[in-house]
Amino acid sequence: MSHDEEDTRVPPVSLRRQRGAGGAKALLLTVFGEFVLPHSAPVWTSTLLHVLAGLDVEEKSARQALTRLAADRWIVSERVGRRVRWALTDHGRALLTEGAERIYSFGRDRESWDGRWLVLLASVPETKRDLRHRLRNGLTWAGMGSPAPGVWISPHVSREPEAKQVVESLGLDAEVLSFCGPFGGIGSESEMVEQAWHLGELAAAYEDFVREFAGMRPAPGDEVLLDQTRLVHAWRRFPRLDPQLPLDLLPPHWIGVRAANVFKDLHRQWHDSAQARWAELAANG
């Protein structure tokens, strides 16, 4: 792989085992988003450690993750006697709310497509690798794919303002050009899509998700709370991986549609029981 190419391979979907503070931090964000965000009450350290232990995170890694989230201004601590509890900051609440809206609605509806593409020419030199990485993250989150170095595309031309915001926030608006229009008569549109998004690998990730979660029937109590956390944690990756292409550009019987239904159905089925168990744990500390 050349320096100008990005590795967009999709890693395995299973997230049942998290090792180290990095994985613990991501899991902790899922817990805060799923159980703390809907309420205004802070949560005791002991409650968070209990949940993370059930997700195979060691206490040391869990405490390091709390420290990292606090350093990043997602959460703030409050000491009550000898105990500590944690609350979301305004910054953390805003980011988790934005993420939750995308995660919970993701995959439900597909826009009709007029055949037009949004194209960005955005070449960032090798000497600015950090800037290039941040541009890639922002455009990927906006649902864009890169079929060739310095070229970004999306069939959703309505996302140009979002892409523009990413570009301007990085100070690259003078170096980036955008175009909108239909695919021309040279080359293969389907091959361009595959190069930009690697649909075969994305389909495999969806298949792993369905295989792991479809048919699960967790018991009330900790089991349903932990499985709900695993479900949301696994699903939250897909808004970044899947550009939500129009059905015209996808293989027949696209597995992503089934995966979205599995997530939606299970999340709804487990929601009340998982939230009840969380309230129980939070109350007892």
C-alpha cells in the first residue's frame, strides 16, 4: 500500500472482548450514550465498573478510561464523601446526542436517487499526514468514499454542506474543489463504488453482526443490560463504515437492510428491561 492510499478494510464486528483502556474508553462511551444520556442523574464509579466488568474490561483499564474521558471533557467527576460519581459535560452530552441520533436512525430509510454524484478533489500532501487523517475521518463520517487518492465521492449531493464544513474546519477550503453531476461514459460506475467502499467487506461485517446477535434472548437483569450494550456498541460502527448508498448501487437483497432490522427489533425488545436494570444498579450504587 502506498503512502497516498488509506486502509479502509473493515475489521471484524465482534466486540465482546475489549482489551486495554482504548477499547474500554469506547465501551464506556457506549454505556454513557445508552444509559446516562437519557437521564440527568450522575452515575457512581462502582456502577460503571460493574457494567464494564461484565463486558470483560479489567478494573484498571476501566478506571483509565474514565480518566481519559474526563481529560477529553466528555465527563466530569464529583466527590461525595469517599465516593465519586460522574456526569456528562455539556460538550459530552452534545456529542453523544448527535451520535445517538445517527446511530439509532441509521439504516431505516433510503433516499431516492437522481443519479448525480458529489465529487471532491482534495489532495493533502504527505508532509501533512495528521491533517489528511482528520480530513479522511470527517469525510468518511459524512458518508463519502475515496475510489482513488485525493478523490472523494458520494451519491448524496445534499451532503455537500457537511463536506464543506469539514473542509473549512481544517482550513483546506482553498485547496479543495467540488463537482456535482452524473457518471460519465468512461469506466464502470459499479467498479468505482467497490473501490470507494469495499462492499464485499462491508457485507461480511453485516453478516457477522447478524450472526452474533440475531436470535439472542438474554435473561432479565445484568444479561439483558450487557447484551444491549454490546448490540449498540457493535452497531455504532456502521454509520462510519456504510455510506447508505441508494439501492440502485447495491447488490440485490443487500444484507445491510436485514442487519438494520435486527438492530432495530432487538434494541426495542431489550430497551425497557435493560433500562430498568440500569436504574436498579444506579440507585444502589
